[in-house]
Amino acid sequence: MISMSRRTLLKGSAIAGAFGLGAGLGPLRRALAAPDPVMLDALITEASLDGRSVTRKIMSYAGPDAPQPSGPGAMPPTIRMVRDKPFAARLTNKLDEPTTMHWHGVRVPNNMDGVPFLTQPYIYPGDSFDYAFTPPDAGTFWYHPHCNTLTQMGRGMTGMLIVESPDDPVFDAEVVLNLRDFRLGGDGQFIEQFKARDAAKTGTFGTVRTANWQTETVQDAPSGGLVRIRLAATDVTRIYNLKLDGAEGLVVALDGQPVPEPYALDVVVLSPGQRLDVVVRMPDREGAVVRIMDYRPSTPKSVASLRAVGTSLRRSLGDVPALAPNPNAEPDLSAATDIPLVLSATAEEAARDSICGTLGYSFWAINKVPWPGDSADPMAPLAEMKLGRTYVLNLENVTPHAHPIHLHGMNFHVLSSSKGPVAPLVSDTYLMLPDEKVRLAVVADNPGDWVFHCHIIEHQKTGMTGYFRVA
Ligand code: C2O
Ligand code: CU
């Protein structure tokens, strides 16, 4: 009986719908967060994504209480955990191919990182894997598989992950937005996930743009209230230039890491893997609509909107505090070692087969070596790092395309860029512009093999991947 009710409670605590106004539930969630595993199934389902037809062969995640969800509810659940509190999840593979789970941006022990061969074996169909870790950072993160990723992520397996903190300020509402595309034909069914000629350039774009798996997401929020919006770009390709229309907003965190001083949102570039936390002051007038717009490539497009409801709460953006910083180790630049890393195109060649999926090509490389695919005998690490030491990743993008480069297991501090002044951000994903040179400092404080790859998944899967060994 006890475990039954606990499981029922967990549904409302560790896993909450992305549509909930969650802020008021914070203390309750904290009290209930226990290391009982959250049950997650990777599965195949169907739902309407384009608003017209039912798309089949969607890949998603579900909890025990919604084994075959459909509609927007088929979207992977938003997983909530609490900073410094143990978290556990049992992932059961109900797909017909192997999978693994990666907790993007969360600093986990290496054997919980979800990279096949490097950190764990595949989870075969019918098998489960127990993940357990204690998140050290509060903020907005996300989760996705690290096996056959272009297909599995492309077909839906990208979910939101929120690490709460007892220090989080309480807002009038919280809205979670999972931004991504699907590549569907006119009949609403999946079409080929990529075109080789696009994989060799920007990556292949989806045809149906969604927020929370809906083409037109409208959420209610209290008039005159302060709303924390947590956005993640979980698409395999698309880079957004986000702006607010109809309200003012303050950026409070980027990539899960609080900014030192909240600042007015003008345009925020959000590339695959990155997150944005913005606090919006809703209009006073009931029914007024606030839009989040994407200005990339050019014609502005509404990504999602909020509609003011109720009488005005008359809040002020001036009351928004800075979020408490996360405990990131300070780099010791006086004793740092440089690691040169060149992102380049490579001579086109056939890639070898891998159980975690190959696109059949190599187009990209790091330090001239294209990643050969996940295998039991991976190539040598890009560099070996000594535990506790500071390293400076001296990155150079010698391609005419942008690459959101992502590091597992550790955060980096952005030191400088050839493109101009940079904010001293802490992050796990940096968007390298064409021909940009950037210096990122990493404190090697997490032992293990950590992959480092472009988060445009076609680039990742056609060579732009490597790893660091920390020991
Ligand atoms: Cu978000 Cu290696 O990934
Ligand atoms: Cu790339």
C-alpha cells in the first residue's frame, strides 16, 4: 500500500507535465523527492504532431501511469529533481533497437552518462538500466538517448529535465517549453531523417516546428504576473534567434547556469542543446498575448505564446532577483594547459557500421580525425586531463558553418572569442560561429571518458565527435 501511494505521488512530483503551473508545488516536490526510481519506458507511440494527421512510429518516453500516451501528452515527461538530492530512474527499453539515456548538462558520474561503450553497455530491447545520481547544479536541462540518435531524437526522444533548488525564487507561474521540429511528409508520416548534402552543411531541417509537440502552443499565465519560462532547443538541427513580442523579459539563466545579473532579453541565440530561462512580466490586460518569436533565418515565426488570465497581479520585473549561482569550480588560469582543437570538414568517406546507427558518411572531424562511430575500440582521446587541473580548450572552427559544441560531464567557462567580447558564461554547449576561435576553460573535476561533440546530430554522427579522458 505504501509503495503504491508513493508511486502515485511520484507522478505528481518527480514527473510533472510541461503544462503545469509548477512554482507553487515546489516545497511539496522537495519533500517527496526520494531515491525511489522514476520508471521510464522508451517506447513507440503515435500522436498528432502537425495538427492534422496521426503520425505513427513516434519514439518517446513514458512513465508507468501513461504507458501508451497519445496527443501532446505523448511528449516525454518533464523530469524534476532537486539539487543535492539523490535521483534514480529505471529506463526500460520497449523500442525494437538498443538505446541509452544521457542527461544533457547534468554533471553525473561517468557510468551514468549514457554513452555506449565509453560509459555503459547498450540497453537492448526488453532490458532495463538503472540510472542514479545526485545533481550538483540547479537549472534547466534535458535528456535524450545517445544511441542511434538521429533517428531516436528525430522521432521524439528529447525531454525536459529540471533541477530545482530550495533557493529558487518563487514566481507566479512556470512554463516549460521543449522546442523541436519533426521531419514529416504531407501525410504526417516521418520522411528520411536527413539528406547527405545537408548533413555536409547546416544539417537537415525538420518540416513541422513545434513547442511541446504542438504547432501552436498557447499557455495561460496570470495577468501582470512574473512567469519563469524554461526553454530548451532539443531539435537535432535548428538554431533559434528568440525574441519576445508583447512583454518585457529578463534573462536569468543560460544553459542551466544563472547569469550573474539578470538582463533584458533582446535576442537570444539558442542552438541545439542550449537552454534559456527568462522571466516575463505578463501584460495587465486579461486576454493579452505574449509571443516568443524566432527571427532566424529571417521571417519571424511564433514559437509559442502566453495568454494573460485573471486580474492583474501588478508585479514588477524590478523585483526579479538573480538566481543563486551553481557550485562550479573556478579555473586556475595561471596553471592551465592549452588543448588545441580544430573543427573542420574532412574528405568525404564511408563510415563504418555501428549498432548505434551510422549515417554512412564522414563529413566532419576534430583535429583532423573523424569519429568512426560508437564502437568497442574507440579512437584515442582528444586529450588526457589530470583530475583537478585546469585546461583551456583552444577551439577553432575552420568551417563555414555553425557548430554547437557540447561537453559531457563538466562545465566550461567562456574566456574569449575572436568574434568580440563575451559574457563570462558557464555552460556545457557553446555555439561556434563560422571561422570563430574561442577559449573555454575546463576544470577537470569529474573522472572518466567524456564525449565532446557537435550537437547538430548529423555533424556528431558524421565525424564531429571525440572525447577527453580525465584521470
Ligand atoms: Cu545532448 Cu552527447 O549530448
Ligand atoms: Cu556541427
